[in-house]
Amino acid sequence: MPDTEKEKLKEQTKGEMDVSPLSLHNIYKNIHISVRTLDFIIVGLIAALFVVLLIGFNNRGFVIEFDSQGGTPIPSQKLMYGDLIEIEEPSREGYHFDGLSRHASCEDRFDMQTPIDGSMKLYACWIVE
Amino acid sequence: MKKFDRKKILDLLLNNAMYIIIALLVIYVSIKRPKFLGLASIVNIVSLTASKLPMALGIAGCIVLAGTDISAGKIVGLSACITASLLTTVYKIFPSMTAPLPIPVVLLIILCVGGLIGLINGFCVAQFDLHPYIVTLSTQLIVYGLILMYMMLGTNNGMALSGMTDSYKKLVTGSLFKIGTVSVPMYVLYALCFVVIMWVVWNKTTFGKNMFAVGSNKVAAEVSGVNVKKTIMMVFTLAGMMYAITGFIDAARVGSANATTGLNYESDAISACVIGGVSFVGGTGKISGVIIGVLLLQVIFAGLNFLSVNANLIYIVKGLIILIACAIDMRKYLTKK
């Protein structure tokens, strides 16, 4: 291959935009759409994003669900970012309430002083009296 | 002249629409929740960025090849589960274990596992000229099956794995340094190291140059003497290893691992890459772009989280972001063509 062609190829491999249709699996190569149409699509998508964000901003709050694992039911709560969970202690005959856990197996306990940063499900843990 | 100016402004606005949306969001969140710009929040965003960076750096290589890798999240999950089962004090997967394995051994195991899955992806893409989407969709399902089977081993019965050793937790999430009262975790340093390594690989090695050559123009690369098949396999293998490292970090960061660890991570990584200018056209992308993409995406998620936006809506936002980023990428391609 002549040196000039090699130089050209080297230039192509510098990581700059290459529009060759010979790219391995160029997903855009068969797309026939005008830039103007695409502009409308982009604007439409941005509008859709703003609508979704608006819905999100108007329905704020993280849902905290509880599984009392045989105890009296604990109602779910809707809390904001940074809030702390406060619950009325559930009861279960023959058992003593031993806090909440993120896992049904209760291998670790959820620290009630942890600020909330997302929706979650918590499980009640019990010790046999 | 006026028309030309208007076109220029429109081009500028649309090509940078993603950055403008993010800037607007940051301004809105900062007004509503001033703590968003606080030190703790910024360190949190940087830490989250660092935890997702190795994976994005891996997937970016596949996108540079004009491909993608949707098995990434599952490879992260598998490595996290293997790590959590071997660096634990509760031997549920392997009840006959009496002590956790040394950390370097576990790291080597997961690098081999991640690398092997990546190699299989690369082999199928290179050898059979299949679209990476199809190949990685298959491996994603296979790996998910493997995770579920692995989690059923021993006495675990599919439960989440926790109780990791202190030395492992300290190695990953220990304090690198403190800014005031806010601690910066160790994995930020590791992410920086991976950025440097990947920058050298992409920009200063023959392999890196070959990767861009194959992504830009496969035929031209082949003609100029590049071993295309070997390059594709190496890119996917390297990506697999990067996902494994992400899993290793994630198990300690989250404190547990289960079958859903790594779920949808690939969509975050792919959108971060596209936002950062790694084009689906192939042969285009910069390490700095990947970093910016991951950072901006984490800013969006952290901002929405600060506003207590429902997690279900965040999925829709993620999907729209990917669509917008791809549409902008396509626009840049069409205007250049």
C-alpha cells in the first residue's frame, strides 16, 4: 500500500468522527431521515422528558413498605429524601420485636437513624420470648 | 447571514441539548434543595461516579467498535456474588470453607471469569460476524442463569450474600482521606488508576489504535494489516475484566450481593458513554468523554433522588435520556455525512 494511503488511514484512526458506511455494525448507515425531521424528534423527546420530570416533581416521595413477618401489620409510609423512619412497634404473640431489617432472614438490622434515600421494603425481626 | 446565525444557534442548542438539560436540572435541584451542592452530596456523586467508571470504561471500548455489550450488568452481578461468597465470614455457598480466601486470589478468579465471558462475547462477534447485541443478549441470559444456580449452592438457597470480611470492606470502602467530616472512599483512587490505565491503553498502545481503526472502518483496518478478529476479542475480554472489577467494588460498596446485583447497570453505562460522545457509529470516543458522561448521569440521578422522585419514574427518565443521546449522536452523524 502506498505511504500516502497509509497516512490517510492513520489519520482515520485518530479517534475523530468517521462517517464511513463500512463501519463494523454502523447502526445509522441505513437510516434515511432528514436532519430537520430528526430535530423535531429531538425536541419532542426533550418535551417528553420535561413532562416526565414534571410528573415526578409533583408526585414526590419514597414509599417504605413493611413486612411484619407474622406480627401486627405496619402501614407503609411515604417519606421525603433525608427523613427518618418512625414506626409504632408491632406485636406478635410469644415473640419480642427486635427491630427491622432489609432482609427477610434478619441477618442484619436496619439503623433507624439512617436518612431515607430511596423506596425500600423492611422486614420485622422477632425473638422468641 | 441571519439565517446562517439561526442555524448555527440551533445546531449548538440541539447538539448540546443533553448538557443544557443537565445544567437546568442542577439549577432547579440546587434551588429546591440547597444541600445538593453541599460537600457531602458532591463527595457522594463523585463516589458513585467512581463506582460506575470501570464498567463504563469497559463498555466504551465495545461501543468504539460500533458494538455494545448488554451482558455487562450480569457479569457485574456474577463477580459481585462470587466475591461476596468467597470473602465472607458466613460460608453459605461453600459450607466446607473454614476461612475466606486471600483477596488477590478472589480478584484473580473474578478477573478470569469476567475475562472469559468477555472473550466468548468477542469470539462470537469476531468469528461469526454476529451483531454484538445478539451475542451479548445471549450471554446475558446465560450468565443470569449461572448467577441463580450459584446462589442456590450450599445452604444459601438463593438468599442475599452479606457478612463480608472487614479486610475486604476496608480495602474497598475504607477512607482514602477526609474533607472536613466527609470521607472519600478508597475505590475513588482505584477508579482514577483505571482511568489512567485505560487512557494509556486507548491512546498509547497499538491495541488502542487498532480498536479505533476497526471501529472506524473494518475493511480499511484489515487492509492495513490490523488483526481485526484478535482486536475485537481483546476489546470484549478487557471489557469483561472491567465489569468484574465493578462487581468486586460493588459487593463491598453495597454490603451485600444477590441475583439482582448489577441489574440495568449496562443501560446506565451505555447512556453515560453516549452522553460523553462515544458514538454508536464506531471509531469515536475519548476517556474524558466517558468520565464526563458517567459524572453527568450520576448528577441527574442524585438530583432526582434529592427531590425524592419516585424510582419507577427514574427508569422512564433513563430511557428518554438514552433516546435523546442517541438522537443527538445520529444528528451529528447525519450533519457530517
